[in-house]
Amino acid sequence: MKRKRTVFIFVLTIVVSLSINAYAHEIYRVRLFFGLSVPDGSAVSLENWQLFLNEEIVKSFDAFNVVDS
């Protein structure tokens, strides 16, 4: 009986890991680019950028990176 249970758990583990891997290709990467200039020629201050980041971006995404360039 113990051997049957061990084999069952082993097979179940393989099936679960195969089903998880089957959906791995469905992970998407989205890149969003934001600039600090406005079409009228003015600029967005770093304070306004930080406010936008905290009030909009943080609320919209579970995880993200900000890279200054």
C-alpha cells in the first residue's frame, strides 16, 4: 500500500509540473516608456513624476522596474 501511494504521489507531481510548464509560454513582458517632456515644450518635474509613479503605476502593477536613462 505504501509503495502504491508513493508511486501515485510521484506521478501526480510529474503531471502537475508538466501542466504548470505548459503555461510558461503565456507569461508576457510589457515595456512602457515615459518621458519627462510635454508636447508644449515644458517638462515634468521629478516631484510630479514620483507622484504619478506612486499614484498610478504602483496601483496598476504587481511588480515593475524603473530605469532612469
